[in-house]
Amino acid sequence: MFFYKKRNVHGFLLLDKPQGISSNNALQKVKKIFSAKKAGYIGTLDPLATGMLPICFGECTKFAYYLTKSDKRYHVIAKLGEKTSTSDSDGVILNKRPILFTASQLQCSIKELTGSINQIPSMYSAIKCNGIPLYKYARQGLNIKRNTRKISIYNIYSIRQEKNLIEFKVFCSKGTYIRTLVEDLGEKLGCGAHVIFLRRLQVGSFSDTKLVKISDIYKLLNQKDIKNIDFFKKIDDLLMPIDSPIDFLPKVYLSPKELYSFQLGQAVYSHSDIKYSLVRVIEKKNNKFVGLGKINKEELLIPYRLLSTFSN
């Protein structure tokens, strides 16, 4: 493997996290390949889980927060009749029960778990207590009191049961713990259940059609005839624009003169019908994203969060 001096990399990557490694481990692998000075991921996936792990590089990290609030979609396979210590197949089996529910009982249980519901996060979640993730307490045999969370399960669909396995897809709000959802379903059915397969298909408006595998990036890295600059150009081409995490926000274009004042921290007239909203501010001349602005009731565009570089 090649090693290069760390560099400023700016952009957004939808990584297809492989099974068996933590989200942070996946991040560090990608960060090392890109020789990036700064990068972070959005939304922890358990080692068991695969699929969409959004990664923000450099200036893109300034806007990661807005994507953390997004809805998500998952593909789930659960094993019925067994409850485990971690609510997934990585844990030890706590008890086994017969699978005796009917099709109508299954539909009724699914309905009860759809809509606005309360959920208690798993002790094996990444939620922090006194700065320490809950799963670290759990590994020491400690059980920390967790507050109930209000979440939304918009839809549980494509449900298929075969013997002791149940497969479905779920569209849900941020903060939803799929392992807890599966465990709650198992209790409603009276047999217990745990996750054996979990794949994140979607975060916000991003679907899994744009996912990039670590192995695909390594293939570019391992080309023998590649030069440094050619290699970085190839992998940088995999990155989406800096403003991708906030692509749901409207755009406002500024002239060079307006942009100059805006970047000095001054409010400028917005020339827009938009009010009371965050907007993506674009340099009209070069069609470059320069940061976030906020339009107030006086139709003034106020600097909110700006890039420190124009790299896009």
C-alpha cells in the first residue's frame, strides 16, 4: 500500500460499509486511502450491518449535522424464537421460545410498531453516557438506565416469513434502533427475535445506487502503473459535492460584488421569494457553493456557515 502526506480533501462519499468492521474502522480505512487530513461519518452502523455510511471530507464536515436528522431505510432479516444479549447474532442466546403466532397476529404486531412509537435504545448502542458509549458499559456487564425516545416508523413492508426467519424493509426516522425494533417485534409475537442481517439502503434522499465499496477504491490504489497525481484524481472523482448533505435546501445565487460583502460577514439583499429559511449560497459566476446563509423576514441574506476554501 502507498503512503502519502496528508492532504486537504473536500467532498462527500457514500461508502458501502462491509460487514464485520465498525463504522469508525471503515472511516479510518477510507481516510487513509484518501490521505485526508479530516473526515467523519454520519450515522453509526453496527459491525454486523452493511450499507450506506455517509462520509464527509474536509469542509463537507461543516454540513454533516443536517443529514444526521434525515430519515433512513433498512433491509432486515431476523431470526425468530431466540432472544440474544445484544439483540443480534453477535450476542449469546438468552432464551428460546416456540414460534406459535398466526399471520393475523404478525400483521397486528407490525401495525402496533408502525407510526409514532416509544423506543428504549439498546445497551449495545453508540449513545454516550458520561462521554462513554453504552456498548462499552454493556461489555463490562453494566446496565445503564436509558430514556425512552419518541421515533417514527413510517412503513414496514415487503414482509416475508419462512420458518424461523422473517425478512422485511423499514422506512423510519432518525434515532431508530433496528435491533430494538426487532426485539420488540419478537416480544409482541411471544417468541423473541434477533437481527441476523441488516443493511442500510437509504439516508435522506440518497439511495444505494451511488454506493462505493472499499474494495473498489483499493482497486484504484493497486494499479501498478499509476502516478500519485493520477491516483488522487481518480479517487477524488468518486466524491460528491461539498453541499451534498444539504442538497434539500434551496439555492441563492450571488454576484461577485454581493459575494464579496457576504464573505466579509455582511448581510445582502436576497433577490428571492424565500423567507425564514437556510439556503445554499452559490457564486453565480462559477456556479460554486460558498456556504450556508439564512434569509430573514426583511429578505436579507445573512451569512450562517461559510466555507474557508472554494474547493468543490
